Amino acid sequence: MKLFPDLVRPFASGVLQRLDLLPSLAAQDADEAPDRVRLPIRGFHDLGQRRALGAIHHGDDLGLLVSAIRLGFGGRLLGPARLLRGLGFLGSFARAFGLRRIACSFTMKTITWKKRNVEPRGHHFVPACWLAGFTASGEIDGRIWVTDFSRRNQWKSKPGKAGRIRDFYRIDHPNLDPVIVEKSLSQIEAPIAPLLRALDREQREPNSDELDELMQFIAIQFVRIPPFRPFALGVLESVNREELAAALRTPETWAATLKNAGIAADTPGAEYERVREAQRSGEYLLSVNTAWYMKQAFEGVSRILPCLRARHWHTAFSTTGSFIACDSPVIMEGPKDQGIGFENADFIAYAVSRHVTLFGTATRCAPVFATRREIAEMNTLAMRRADKQIYSHVSDFCWLDEKLKHQTDWTLFSKDKF
């Protein structure tokens, strides 16, 4: 049995309450940061005590969701038409979160896209302008190696053809441009692309304004990737099951729930006995659409940004351009026995390009030029963080195996070994 979307709405406040009851993730200062000699990946050698955050779909990463979409479920769960109309076609999301340049980009779309009337089908979950920084040339038309762990394969591609899924952001509604989300995300990338390119070529630290733009970009990167969706839905589903049980306590409580949701009691599929049987047997699924996911994603940005802005950000450089990227590019590292989130991670790392990586820590550090070993350590964390894919300018990128031995053969890597 599939629960129709309106039945999700009454339980939104229940999700909010559940998330509020979870312990807050306080910053952990277990180790004192070094002055400038080492990157903050200093704990990598002790694999028995520390870990890199795995892909978001792992069940023990609840702290991520608390940081990313805490309170996000608390609003009304709108259908696609009301969602996008209420957001001014996503522009008000940007304005509400203080994303000034992004808001300007959203307002440009009506004029430009109506003339083109072209529907892109390959939707990028990681931006092509970002992938360009991991090509040998640093250009959008450069070549990039894609290493796919799920397929156990590696091939050469271009930034415009990598990191995308067919119709990933497509919204089915007769009164809306079906690819409004993909087009809007493309507009976000337009002002950030020159900054990414400049930092890569000049190998310098971003200034304060540039850093804030990068933090906005990082927050959006975190919520736009595929693993965010099943993870968000999984939390909603677990809370919804308890709330649904409470609503079905008696025919009267169920009638009140339907009334609150604006659902007629005789709506097909809303019969008390039928829904109660499905709830007791566990044989039902929540049904949500792309618009719902995108609402959670953009609301998640407002929860992530304060955590990013509260950190001290510094830069590591690879003069050889040996940093790699992955399809889940926001990397967090922390104690093995704790859930890792934006607030309590020992550090948050984001590879700007193959020459530049940003680190956000609880303490201030000076910029460093990474050693060969530190680059290999950072690349290993990216491999462990990856959902499926790694992006690099060479096929034999460096990394460290579970015995801390330097490797360049990706086929030897397995997350299970860590």
C-alpha cells in the first residue's frame, strides 16, 4: 500500500519534535590542533580509533541529517506547484538563506530559458564547473578520469558528461518547467565557476567574501547528491510510522487526522480499517516526489551554513595537483564511536580543485603545502566517502591502504578493509 502525499503532511510536526529530542552534537576537541606542520587529517594513522564519514546512506550517520535538515521537516510538506510557486521558482529559498548572488541568478532564468526551450536530460549532481578543476588542463573541455567502484570500472570522460543522472531533478507538473531545478542549479554555478578557476590557477587562499560564497556552494553540494534522498526519506519514514500508529489509535483519532490534513473521509485509500491493517503489517510505503526532496535540500542549506560559518577555514595546496574528488564531496572526519555531523566533526574538508583543498576546523590553522603522504591520506578519505565514483586527472592517483602503504592501483581499494 502506498500512502498518498497528503497523509505525510500531518506528521511533519512529529518529525520536528523527534529531531529536537535528539542530543545536540557539540564540537569535540579531543585533540589539540597543530600549528601548521600537519593537515588536520592527523588522526588518519589510528584507523582503530577514528574514521572518515561514509556515504550518507549509511544508517549510523544520523548526525548528518540532524545538522542538515533539522527543522526542515517542520514546515508544511507542499506539493510541487505550491512549493515552487511559494519559493518564487526557488529564488526565495536563496533570499531567505542570504544567498545573494544565487538569488540574482534565479531571477535571470525566465528570460533566458523561454527563448531556448531546451530540456536537458542529463542532470548534474556534481557541477561540471567544479569537475573541471580535476582535469589536467583545469578547463571545462578537459579530460577527467572517472573511477566507479560500483561498476569496478574506470574510464575517461569530460566534466560535462560526468557526475550526472538522467532526469534526476525533473518535476512532473503541467504548469511548471520540468527542469526548473536543474536550470536553477546551473545558474548557481555561473558565478562560482570563475572563483573555482582562480583559486586553482593562483593556488591561494580565498578572501572572506570568496570563502562565504564557497561555503554556500559547499552546503548546496551536500544536499544535491543522490544519497541525500534515501537518507532524508528514511528518517521521515521511521518517524512517520510512529506518528501514523498514534493517529490510528481509534477511528475518531484517524478522522481528526484526516480532517487536519484536509482529506475527505471517503477518499479512496483513506479507509480506517485498510490503513490500520497496512500500518500493523508494515506493508506500506511513503510516496514523496522530487519537489519534496528539493524542499528538504534547500531548507537543509539554511541549517548547514551556520555550522560551516562557525568553523575556522584554512587551505592546503598540492603543487603537483594530486588531490582527487568524489561524488559525495563534503568530507567529515571524527571519532569512530560517535555519529559525525557538521557540528562535531573534527574537520570538514572540501576539495576545490586538484591543487586546492579547504579544511574547516574548530581551531585556527595556517595554510600548508601538503606532503605526498598527506595528499594520499586525503585521497583515501575521499575514496571512503565516495558513494560510487572518484574523479581525477590521472588514472593512477595516490592513496593509502589499510596498512598505511602508499598505493596507486585503485582496484586494491575496498571500504570493507577500513
